[in-house]
Amino acid sequence: MLDEALALFFRAPSSFTGEDVVELQCHGGAATMRAVFEAVIAEGAVPAEPGEFSRRAFMNGRLDLLQVEAIADVIHAGSEASRRLAQQHLAGGLSKAVDALKAPLAELMMLVEAAIDFSLEEHVYSISADEIVARGQPVADGIEALLGTWDAGRMKRDGVRVAIVGRPNAGKSSLLNHLLGQDRALVTEVAGTTRDYIEEVLQLDGVEYRLVDTAGLRSSDDRIEAMGVARAREVVRSSDAALVVIDGHAPGALQEICEAVEGLPVVLIINKSDLGAAVIATEGFAAVATHALSLSTGHGTEALPGLLRALAEAAGYAPGDESVLLTRARHRRVMQDALDAMRAALSAAAADLGHELVALDLRLSLDALGSMTGAVTSEDILHRIFADFCVGK
Ligand code: GDP
């Protein structure tokens, strides 16, 4: 007698994995768990690998690859937005969108291949270049449209990356601390103290922000600080948006900052309003909003959540949008392959290069769409996806 426990039997094929499964629900306690574990191992059970149950469910056709990824995303979801998106993918939302592109593409490929097979006989069947383009173009457009959702999807899954940028001492660290409500970043009066950068996650109204405090953007003789500045530029380049902090009392030259954030949606925070305002040339910034506040007194800081939200939306984050979105780099890569092949097929058709070439590219495009849901996927990619899981999931 090791424990009095509950045993649940899930009969194949209706279990999660599609196999017969017995689940033992024991009382907690390390010694009891260990004793039960050793007993079942002695009877021939083997410990699960990371992602083992999801892998078995995938292999047995209970889940496709997009749904497997969605399970990992449900487990890791930090924000309400990412949770909802993961649930939508788990329910098959993205798989359906991909299948809706696959079906007409498969039909087109079949028609082209039939035309090749019959071409030697007496024109039993043929398909014109015009018809190939007429049928293929909507598929290409559909793939392109889905590809276009990647930024919005990535921001929902991984958070909106916002760089906090400004001259030394403008109040960047103070702003980060204020937003996080804790003294995470070092605030000092010595210019250039934030030598590397700090990334913090902020959950606000269901949205996840990755706030990155950069070192003061300015040329520096100090070698370590100069490295920090180079990193800052890198961080800004890989961000979705920027919060530019300006010392409203002593703004200094803003040209470098302006250049660093070029092309990103920007909100200008004119800080230190308690010290009185100087005239600031902000025309150079294509700012979504400009707001004066004091991080010392807290005056005007109540607007910050709304400003962050506006910034995220300017970056392409669509809060109420429940449509299907690509979320992972894998999705983007695979869909780009599908689009490239589709475009090659269409131009081969338009240039009358022959049905064989068209069929080849259509096949490549179809394979790429297939690898989205895992219809054709290499062992290596599967391994990488399942490695993301915790043991037993
Ligand atoms: P950073 O170098 O841009 O990260 O700037 P910090 O956040 O470290 O702030 C630099 C200095 O400005 C610190 O001494 C802060 O206390 C001060 N400071 C920050 N915000 C305000 C403000 O609103 N008013 C005043 N008077 N001082 C501020």
C-alpha cells in the first residue's frame, strides 16, 4: 500500500494523445510521489520527455503543428491578449485559415498536372495561362494577407517592444521605474549611468509591453558607455515603438535622438515640468503624441497608460482585433516561402514557360503551406518545437 489514489482511464482514441492513457492522481508529498513513481517505473512505465504528450497527440493526428505550438503558447501566455490568441490557434483558427488557402492551391496544381499528363494525347484536357493566373492570384493574395498579420500577431504573443530613448539625465530610468512601480533601474544624477540596457515586462490592460531602457544616446569618450550607446541604437532598431524622454527644462540637442528613432512610432515625454518649460524643437519627430509631465512630482503621469496604448496601436497592435494572426518567426518564414513559390508559379505561367515549371512551383508553395500545419515537416523542426515544452506537457 503506497497511497489511496484516483485512477482515471482514458480510452483510445478519445484521449488527448489518441492512445490508452491511465492517469493516477496521488496525494502530494515528495516521498509518496517518489514511491508511486518508482513502482510504475518498475512495472515498465518510462518518464515522459519534454512535450511528449503533445508530440504523441501530433503523431496520432489529434493536433496539428499549429495547435501544438498553441499549447506551448497557452502555457507561456503572460498577457490576456496572448492567451486569447493562443486559445484561438488551439481551437484551430489559424489551421483553418491555412487550409482555406491550401484547398484551391491543391485544386489548381491538380489541374495543371492533369494538363501535363494529357498534353501528349489529343487535347483531352488543358488549362490556359490566363486560367492559372486567375485561379492562382487569389491564393497568392491570401498568403500575402496572412503574412501581413505577423507584426500584429508577434506583438500580441511576445509583447510590444518599446525603447525608452533620450539624452542622459532626461529621466528615462525614472520613467521606467514609474511605469513598473518599482526601483528597477538605477536613477542617479551622474549622466550616463545606464551602461547596458534593461528590459522589463509590463502588463497593462491586457497588453504586454517590453520596455527597454537604453543608455543615453550621445557620443562618449568613455569606452564602456560608448558600447552602451551602440547597443542602444541596436535596441531601438529592433523595437516596435519608442518613448522619447526629453528634459523639458534643459532639452539639449535632439538631432541624434531624432535620427535614432526615425521610422518608429514615437511618443514624446517632456519631463521635469516642475522646473519650468524651455522651448523645445519637436518638429523633427513624427510623434503620435507629445505630453508634458514631472516624474518627480507625479504631475501628468496619469496619462502614461493611455499614451502607451496609443503608441502600441500606432505600431500596428490591434487590441480588439480577433482575426487570425501569424505569431511565430516559423510562420513568417514558411508563409514567405509559400508566397515566393506562388509568385514564381504565376510569372512562369504568365511568361508561358510551360506547365512543368508552373507545377513545380505550385508544389513548392503547397509544401510550404503543408509545413505550417505539419503535414510535411522535418524531424529537426519538430524537435525544436517540442523542446520548448516542459516535461509531461
Ligand atoms: P536617465 O539618465 O535619462 O535615465 O535619467 P534618470 O531617470 O536617471 O534621471 C536623471 C535625474 O533627473 C535624476 O536625478 C532624477 O531624480 C531627475 N529627474 C527625473 N525626473 C525628474 C522631474 O520630473 N523633475 C525633476 N526636477 N527632476 C527629475
